Amino acid sequence: MRQSQLFGRTLRDNPADAQIPSHQLLARAGFIRQLGAGLFTLMPLGSRSSLKIEQIIREEMNAVGGQEMDMPLVQPAELWQESGRYEALAGRELLAFKDHNGRENVLAMTHEEAVTTHARTEISSYRQLPLTAYQIKLKFRDELRPRAGLIRVREFKMKDAYSFHADEAGLDETYERMYDAYARIFERCGVPAVSVESDPGMIGGTAAHEFMLVTPSGEDRLALCKGCDYTANAEIAVFEKGKRSFGDPLPMEEVSTPNCETIAEVADFLSVPTAQTIKAVLYMSEDGLVFAGIRGDLEVNETKLANAVGKALRPAEDSEIRAAGIVPGYASPIGAEPSLIVGDDSLLDQTNGVAGANRKGFHFKNVNMPRDFAWDICADIALAQDGSPCASCGGALEAANGIEVGNIFKLGVKYSEAMGATFLDENGRQKPIVMGCYGIGVGRLLASAVEANYDADGILFPVSVAPFQVHIVPVGRGKAVQEAADALYEKWTDEGFEPLYDDRNESPGVKFKDSDLIGLPARVTVSERTLAQDAYETKLRRATDREIVPIEEFNLQALLDEARRLEAE
């Protein structure tokens, strides 16, 4: 590609809304252009890198037995109604619409419903199992707050794979193969991803892992233990809470606590540790008010709580809290009438706790369960934080941010039971197909490759996903320089290499600055000075020094191999 003909130009300044490095650099280097909120065009440079990522994914999916297919973006809404997800998602992230015949449709943000529909018509016997199908497909998610360039967008391309099995053991085997394939994909793309246990979320299922690039730019919160390699999304991370017993149970009594509405104020006023208090957090579900109680030195994890309740939650408003007989700031499970009371398991060992009295300016001392109150649900609903003790080894958990680059789910029979996808086993009995699903966002992976590989001057593309392999930069306007650069471009193109030839009428400073910004693995400079020495000047993007290499000794493949070696260091 001659750079003078390249569709897309470099920018000197960051876009005003670009807050993270990948958004800034991909925009400045001419890889992406924003068309609307959460809508990005991949310019030719971005498209070339995206296609290389797709090919890496395709190779690894094929290697584990995946069969590529292509399902429609537009799907009948009735399929999502069958699975039970339509009511929860339509009008939110799922964009629903009617066609000119009045039929309800959706723009798919994932394809579990579609692939399960095909499975129930194509699979009838255990002899057809296991099998895995995948696609690399455009999807649409109506994000309320798209952000961070390609990290959180509305329209995106995703690799989604689906596996079908006769039993859980077969799912486990494929799940492990997919786990290993994902590790290879991210390594080949230059993204040092770590796997973390995660919440299945709206996809559903029995287990899930996310693959994360740990970076300050990430929007997900992770809990990592370096002592035993425990890793989890903070949404589901477990930790050692310790036992907090404060003596033998004493009679409950009401005490005055004027102007004490926070845990810290109550604990200070009564001269007790915060761990002896009971913190109340109030939410609303579709069924009514949910009272969440937890030890005062801990915080409620809303995802864990929602999973325990089995319903979507939102923070309750004061009027909703008071309607249940609860006084904000002095909330208590004693004498209240919420729809559901959920207690964290940290309270099981607590004695003589301090809780609100549902009366302004008063609390109860010496609250003990189950004598004084009882939970409808007792579960782990606590949020792991930086420094929380690891439940596995006791070491301190480290909080970190991460970008999710892929996820894998054990769906089990969630979709097959709901949609009637069954098979006959070896005994002639009809059973629901056991399923798994596995996703990678292509654009997000491109952005993550940049987040993991950049410096102050621009992108440091891995050879595997760079849009071009080598940047030819002629310096000087003499005829000999132009002819030598032209010949080099034609030679390498004919040999099957991928050169980007900067034939623009720009100064050397502009060319070198743009070359660093775009970040191809290698640069070869042709100038009157180098030609006088029968040599080229080479510069690897990850190296500090330039080298003068005699033309007769020059080997482009060896230069790219050296670039790969530097990547691995």
C-alpha cells in the first residue's frame, strides 16, 4: 500500500472524548473514525488488523473442531420470548422493532436463541454429539453509555462459539479445550490475558470465566492473589471474612444514638468496632423492597445479592424504604416489613451486634440471630476489596482494573430446556442438550492489543496483528531515492510481504513521527546517505537503535523474526 493513497490520515491531537490510550492512538493513527455514539468505522488500517485477529481466532477455533457458520443479525423476537430473555432485555440493551408486516424482531447482541433453534431441528441423537459451531458476526447492543473507543460500543463484531453435548462431562472436556484455545489466541495477538472466575450474567449458566487484560484503563474490577494465583472478577470474588464474636449473647436493648446515621458514627458513639455493627442496604426488585444486612466492616456486592435474590435490583428510594416501616439511617430487620430479608454469612458468627431500631436517633444493642431476627436468605453477598484476605491461602487480595477480552460459559440446559432442544440417548430416552458458549469481541481485542503495546510515541504492534509488516520510508527527493524505494516496495510485495510505502511529499520528521504512531514492527529508511553506502537503515519499533545494513546482507524475514523476539521479551 502506498501511503499517499491510503484512506485515512494521522491526527496530531487526541479526540476530545478519547480518555484511554487505545482510543487515542487508534484514532490518531487513522485506524478508526467515530460515526455516532458507540459507532465506529474501521478504516483500512483498522480493518486489516481486525481481519488478522479474525484469522487467528478462526485458526484456533478450527483446531479444536469448530465448524464455522453465519447466523442472521435480525432475529424473530419470539425466539427470545421462548428463552425468557425478551422481557428482561427488550427496550434496554436489546433493540427491538417491528418490520413492515408488523412482525416483532430484534437486533441480536448474542446468538444463543438462534443456535438453539438450529440445534433442536438438526440434532436428534447422541451419535451427533458432541459438536461445536462458531461464527464471526456483527452484533448490536444498545449500550446506554458507550465509552472508551472500541472497548464499549453499540455495534461490534464478535466470535461466538456454541458447543452441544450429551452430558456435563462432555461439556467439561470442550470447556477445557476452549480455555486452552483462548489462551493461545490472546498470546498470538500480543495480549497477556489472565483468566478470572466470573458471573454468568444475562447469558446465564452454571459457571463462567472471563479473560482479562489487567490495565488501569479497564472498566472491570478484579481481585487477584499473587500468593496462590486466585483470580476472580470482583463481582463474584470470595474472601476470608473471619469470625467476629463479641461474647455470649446478652439481652437486646434499645439505646439512644442521636445524630448517628452512619456505621462509623454509631460505632464511635457506642465505642464498639465497626465489625460489631450490622449495616443495612436497601434495594428494590420487581417483587418489592429487599433488605440486605451485612457486617459493618464489609460492603454489599450488588451482583452477588442479585444472584442470591434471583432478580434484577436497583437502589431503593427513601419513600419506598419508609413504606416498609423502615427509617433511613436507622434501618433494621427487626420490626420491618420488606418483601425479602437477605443476610450476609458474615453475620452467622457475630454476637451482640448493633442494628438500627427503625426509630430516628435510636439503635438496638446486643442483637443476635436467630433469636431477634431471621433471614429469608443467607448467602455470601460481600464485596472483595483491596487487601481482603484470600480465602484460599490467606494472602492479601490485590484489586486491579481489567478489560474483558473474552469469556466462556457453561450454559448447561438453560436454553435447551426452555426452547425444547432435545436428543435421544443410547437408551432411547429424550434429554435436553447440554450447551456451552464462548465469546471474543474482535474490536475489543484490537483495542486491547494496543492497550498492551504502546509507548509515548505511538503503537507497538505485534507482528501477528500489525496492518502491515514493514514501513518503507524514503528520505530525500532525489530520483535515485525514489527509484530505490519503488523497487524495494515492488520486490517485497511480489515476495508476499506486506509493506506500507510512505511515498508522501512530507518532511522526514513528519514521516518518522507518523511511522512511530502507526507502529509497524519494522521500518526501513532509504536515503541518499544509505544508498551511497549500498545499504538500508533499519529500525525495529521496539528497539532504541537504528542499524545500517548492507543491501546484499539484508533479509526482511530475519528482521521480522527479530521483531517477534523483542515482543517476547
